[in-house]
Amino acid sequence: MLVVAGAFIVAGIAKGAIGIGLPPIAIGLMTLALPLGDALAIMTIPTLATNVFQAFYGGHFLTLLRRFGTMAAAAVIGVIAVAVTVGKLGAPSTAGWLGAVLVLYALIALFAWRPVMPRAGEPWINPLIGLASGAVAGVTGMAAVPFLPYMQSLQISKNELIQGLGILFLFIISALALALVQQNIFDTANTIGGVAAIVPTFAGVWIGQKVRHAASPETFRKIFLYGMLALGLHMARGLL
């Protein structure tokens, strides 16, 4: 119980500060004491709860839903199609290669190249990014590539970025939850654990939000990219 509570406090801080990192951080820490299946199930409920909050907090929900709705819908299709076809979530080696991609992107964006996606290209790129992200999540159980680097390249404010990520994560995690149900991973114990984990998760999110609101746009960009770098390194452990 202490490991689970600590995992969600730490993961919640990352979630509140940069809008990402809750599932892989929480799962990585929980697997010190729990099987992977239970960690995935426990992670689902607080992740859904925080993404509902993140998606609606900020006052731009409908605007951002119109902007990223096709990406979200395509991601759900990708998750369900691949999860049903492959039949098993959470391949460690695949997640490790995704982590390596995130590390490479974060390092390039931090120290050299700063990609910017023009707004005019979004209508046709968004569904492609969503479908690819959903397919990757359906294999690995984690949503990260390619939509995290893509979202960071958009011309969007830090608060709109966080809210937009919340909307996308809400759709993707909901689809992953359905896949977990279909694969009979939930039981009474890990469901109760997931509900109990909501409290430490939101405590961490509150702390993380204080950090985000105090940061300038450029500082936030660096925090976001360093967070992506840390997330990638964490995921890349599966390659070792």
C-alpha cells in the first residue's frame, strides 16, 4: 500500500506539472511490489480521473475538442483494433524502443532542432497521428508516441497544451480500459486499489500544478522536454 501510494504521488506531480508521465511512472514504481497486470489495472482508474479533470480544467474544452477530436477518435480506433488483434497489452521491449524515440526527440528539441507544425497542416495530420498513437498504445499499454512529440511541436500555449493532452489521454485511456476489461485483467482487489489511489494521485497533481503555474512559457517548454526525456529513459529500461 505504501509503494502504491508513493508511486501515485510521484506520478501525480509529473502529471500536474507537465501533463504526462502518470501511467509509466506509476506502473514502473508499482511493479517493485506488484505483478504487471495488477499495476496496469490499478493505474487505469486514477489515470482516468486525472484526465477527466485535466481535459475540462482550463475553459477551452470545446475549442480543443474540435481541434483534436479527429486525433482522439482515430486513437480510440487504433487502440481497440490492435489490442483485440494482438491480444496482450504491455510488451516491455516495444515500450523500450518507444522510450528511446522519446529520448532522441527530447535531446534534439532541447539542444538543437525546434520543430514547429503549421496550423494549416493539422486537419489531415491529426487523424494520422491519432491512429498511429492508438496502435502503439494498443501494443504497449502506454500512450506516448508519436503524439507527444507532435503536440509539443504545435503552436499552442502551455495551458492549452496541458488541456489538449488531457482530452487525448482521456480517450486513449478509456479505450485501454476497455481492452483491459476484454482481457480479464480487472478483479475486485485491483479495482479497489485503483479507487484508493485517486487520493494520493490528486495530491501529487496539486503539487505539480503549483510548479506549472509558476513557470514562464520557455521554462515550461524546457520542463516539458526534460519530463519527456525522463519518461523516455524510464520506458527504455525495457531494452536493458
